[in-house]
Amino acid sequence: MRFDALELHPTVLKNLAAKGYAEATPIQAGAIPYALQGRDVLGSAQTGTGKTAAFALPIVHRLLSTNRQPKKSDKRPRALVLSPTRELTQQIADGFAAYAKGTGLRGVTIYGGTGQRPQTNALQRGVDVVIATPGRLMDLMNQGFVDLSAIQTFVLDEADRMLDMGFIHDIKKISAELPKPRQTLFFSATLPKEIQQLVKQLLRDPAEVSIAPEKPTVDRVKQSVVFTDRKAKADLLARLIDEHGMFRTVVFTRTKHGADKVVKQLRQRDIRSEAIHGNKTQAARQRALNNFKNDKVAVLVATDVAARGIDVPHVSHVVNYDLTHEPETYVHRIGRTARAGQEGDAISLCTSEEVGWLRAIERLIGMKLEVLGDRPDWAQARTASTGKGMGGMGGMGSGPRKKRSASGGPANRSRPPRPKGKNHKPSRSAGKAPTKKKAKAYKAGKPGGGAKKTHRQGGKRASGPG
């Protein structure tokens, strides 16, 4: 569906055209018409499918179309968006800024890890949209800086992750301060039982929009595991980065200290990398993310909480340096690659202490991970169900498994095998191997050429905004 068929405000359509967006993605085409009607919406779609625009566009349209004629003294916000992380909060704000360009609408981002003075100053001057993490918003509410009595539209984005992070009570307290009636737009990648209960409490006769990907994210990711000792992980990671030509890679660790340690070890091996986690200031986290987006560093090492807001196109590889004890978190991790219909690689480093978690992951996704290299004695008893997995991902383990070499090179894949070699740095996102000069630039700390940024939806090029 084209955006000009959605009857959005002329200024919004002008801004979309200026960004080169013409076609709405499925979640946008499904949710926006209901939102424009003023209905509550329950949206379910994977990350990378354009959920931000699905709620931001109708909000900007409504703010521009509503003949509020406020008094100069009325500085209360009219829209509230809650998200789980600082990074996602900032990305949402960037989307609003693009769609509302030239309209005079004002917004503020509210999150921890930075001083509150600029946030409270903006609230006192008056804003139309508040985009916040629940914790800092509750803090400012308790201090008397936030008045939510004029909110017309309430958005919960990545609701399942906010539940995982323990924000459920804050969400309930915040929603209790909002006026009734109001419009509530609720977006979640998954709908577990707890989320369904929250939906019943917050939404009124919602229009349900569920977009199933043509292929589940886990089915688009080439998943493998390497069995190793903990002390050997750093050398193994460096070797994998070199052999696979990883130039835009997210590495997951279990702890913040572990993330910093991995970065130190990679830098000792002349691999440019940065860490992103909760102990970093917001300025440091944003700088690391920008360096990763702009190809100034090849590897971003992250903890699970911080990584939820990473929305970077063309991530070629995800490496689970530490396996997670939560199988669902594994699925979220590997979802940093293979976004919006693309494909990617995920490699997990597994020690004898983590093999039980590996079994749980394989049960969830309904398939065994391909083994790269040797299989030690302690891994021989590893078993996994190949029947239907949980979460609607059944049937993925059926059929013969494709073999893979010890160094990770594919032996039977739909696309040509990648050549091996220390100096080979293939760029799967750009569709061709970067030059030796560019490959050396990553180790030298120089900006690379960057992959051509394209958006894909369901395996086809999508021109809709994210």
C-alpha cells in the first residue's frame, strides 16, 4: 500500500517523500488505518519491520489535525511513548523528528544515564510528545515534573522486552495517571501470557494486526556452534572474525564486565571494537553505536539489555560469546541480523558449563545447531528435539541438515560458498567483498566505506520507513 493512499496529513506525506518512502510495510499498512480512526491497536511483528512508523505517523497526523487551540499556559504533552532502552528511545525520537519536520511540533526524550536537567527544562517549556523509558519517567513524575493529564495517545513499544526487564509495575503506575478515554497503541514482537493480561487491562476493543514474516528470523539465520574452553574463547573469537571476514558484527556477553573484557582482548589483537552496556554513560553508548553504524569499528560487544535498542541494518554476524540461560533471549540476540527479510549468520561459543543451555535453545527453536570443528566428549550426549518448537516456529528442524566445514565455510548453501583466507573480508550486506584497503581500515581504526543501506521486507525491497 502506498502512503498517499492512507490519507495522512499533507506535511507528513511531504516528509515521507523527501526521505524516499513511498510504500508502507505490512505492519504499517495494517496498523495505520486503525490508528487514524482513533482505535486501540494491538500490533505484533518482528523487529526490523517498521513498527516505529506504524505508530509515529498516525500520532504526528493526529497532532497536526486536531484543532486543540491550546492556551499558552498549557504545556502538557499530548502523546506518550514508552520503550525499554535508551537506544530505542532515541531511535523513536529520530523517527518522530523526521516525520514532523517543519511542523513546529516539539518532543523530549526521557531516559537514565544522563542528567535530568535538559529533560525537565524541555518539559517546563512545553512539549507535544514524550518518548521515555519507564524508570526515568517514574522518577520525574515522582518529582512533580511530568503532567500526563492531557495525553491523547499512549504507545507501548517492545512491550515483551519491558516485561522481561521488570517494568511491568512502572507501566501500570504510569497508565493509571493517564486520562480516560485515550487511544492506546500496543506493539510487541511476542505475546506471552503476561502480555495478554496487560493488553486486557490497557486496551479497549483493540484492532489486532499480526504480521508473520515470510520466514521466521531464526530460519533466515545460518546458526552454528563451536565447542571450546572458556580460556580459549578470546582467541577463538578473533580467529572467527578473521576467517569469516566479519566487519559488522554484534558480540553478546552475559555481563557488563565481560563485555569490557572482550573489547580489551580484541583490541590487543588489533580488532577495532567497542562495548555498549548499562554502566556506560548515554553519551558513550551513543558514540559506540554511531561508530558501529558508520563502520568505524567492526565489532560491537553488548549485553542483552543494551542490545535491544540496536537497530543497525546489514549486521552480517551475531556471536554468542556467552550463551544465555533464557532460550527466548537467544532468539532476540540472533534477530540483530537477518532483519527485514535479509539473511545472516549466528555463531555460539559453548563451554561444558553451557551445554545445558544449548540444549534448551535447540528445544525452543526445534533444530540442532550445526557444529563447527571438533565435538569434545562432554558434548557427545547433546540432544535436541527436532519436532515443533515453541513460539510458532515448528517444522524448522525437518529435512537433512546442511554440512559445514570446521572453519565455518558452507558446503551446501543456496548462495556461493565464501572463499577462505586470512585477508578475505566478504561483505554480505553490500553483496561484494570489500577491498583490502577497507579491510585494513577496520584494524587501523579508520572509517570504512560502509555498506549500501537498503531496507528489505519479506525478501523484497521495501521503501517504507523503519
